[in-house]
Amino acid sequence: MIRAFSLALAEPLATANGTIGERTGFLFERDGGVGEATPLAGWTEPHDACVAALRAADDADSWERALDACTDAPAARHAVSLARMDADACAAGRPLASALSDGAAADSVPVNATVGDGTAAATSAAVADAAADGFDTVKVKVGSRSVRADLDRLRAASDAAPAGLSLRADANGAWDLDAARQAADACGSLPIEYIEQPLAPTRLDATRSIGGVPIALDEALHQHPLDAALAVADYVVLKPMVLGGIDRARDAARTARQAGVEPVVSTTIDGVVARTAAVHLAASIPDVPACGLATADRLADALAPDPAPVAGGRIQVPADPGHGVEVTADA
């Protein structure tokens, strides 16, 4: 069964393909399991391709053939694979995190706060607010201003950060190599955990030459094989919707750890089903760094009540069987 949905964003989201005001997607249901496909242009297959893959999966006479129908459609595959894992975990009477984990899954996961573009004063105030709310990690969006202006913002953020709070600077590929090196050199004296995607994804070859501070890759994982990204990164940001499912993201996390690279779990501003599944994924990764999962407030609407609340800089992992999201028939 396939159900379409549309969720308004609390604020418009700028993407490489333009600004969007809503997230549209689908719930896929089979054998008591529920999955979500929320395609995003430039990251996953287009909307029409997602619909076609889900319809083929819905008509398939087995889970294996349903998954085969989504080979070239990562968002659709995310929905089908999640529905299967949800059904299996519910049948076994255990949370999805336990099914994904090699050992005991965590009951909560650290998450980062995110501070958008703004003046140095506004950035400082936002970091102070995040610290007061219990966050130990704050991501600061950079790249919309000059490097000098962004460094002023990061210094102001550092001044506002209490001892023990880590900052991340996310450039979304906005810098050239000279700007990235300038930023990395200056960040070496600040409590910067890493700079995320400093260069355009096409400049993977130049990433390791930046130096000065650890580097996380996000957009580059969409354009390059995982092994190539792991060769130049210190962290990788894993988005299950883009990778084709939490099962694939879990495999990527294991591969990253084996290569000495830290995995961070994030989303593409998905609905509650996919977001909660990502929480279970993060809980299955031992000692996972703070993840980009505190995103429920980015949506003005919801498919169902959120079973994974954020408090004190941590997100709760649902203890009910499966992913734990109760989606009503009229969602």
C-alpha cells in the first residue's frame, strides 16, 4: 500500500535545485511494516521515478522482488527496506535499534543544534541558547559570507560556548581551496570538531590538502564511492534516504569505522517515520558522535506523534517494537 503525503516546512529550505517550502513523499506499507520515501531533487531519484519504483514494489510478490524494483531509486528503496525491517522487528517484539545493532543499542543518542547564517552577535546568542538547552555540539552554517566574516562568527560562537561544547562549521561546499585553507588554519585555535564539506563535492581530490582541522564529508558521498570519501575524510555524514536505506547506512557506518573514520547520522529533513528510523540507526552505532537528528521543528506538519523527543542535547530512542511510529490510517 502506498500513501502520498505533503508536509509544510517551518521555513523555506534552500537546495541546489532551488528553494522548497514543503517535503512531499510516500508511506509504503506491507506485512504490517511501514517505511517512508521522501525524495529530494539533487540527492535522490526524482519524484516521478520514486512513484514508479514504489508502485512496482507494491505489485511485487516478495520482499526481494520489491527491493529489486527500487535498485535505481534510493528514496523508494529506503521506504521498502524500512517497511521490511519494521515488520521483522515488530514480529520479533524488539526495537529496530536492537535489530540493527551488533550489541546493546543505546537508549538515547547525542544530537547537535544547528545555527543558520547570521551576524556574529546573532550567532553568539544562538550558540548560548543551544548550550542553555543542554546541547554539547552546535553546527554553525557558514559559506554565505566572506571567510573573514564567517571566522568572526565562529570566534563569537567560541566565546559564547561553555567549556566542553564543540562547534562544527558546515560550508556546504561553498569555499574554494584557498578559502578552505584560510578557514581551517584559523579554526585550529577554536573548539571546532570539524569543518563539514568545505569544498564542492567535485573537489574530493583536494580535500586532504586542506589540513589544520578534521574534515567531514556530506554532499561528496552522493557523488563519489564511499571508499574514495573515506580515504580523505575524518567524518562522514550518512543520510539513509540518500544511501537507499538504514541497512545500507549501517553497512557504511561499519565500513567507515573499519577505516578509522567516524560516522554521523543525519537526514534530508524527512518525515517522522524516516527520521525515527535514523534515530534507531544512530543508536545501533557504538559511541556515535552527535548526530543531525534534532530536526522535527524544521517541519510545520507531522505524519504522526514524534516518539523520539529531544531533551538536554539527546534524542530518545523508542523502546516499542519496530521503529515505534504510530501512523494513523488517515495520515
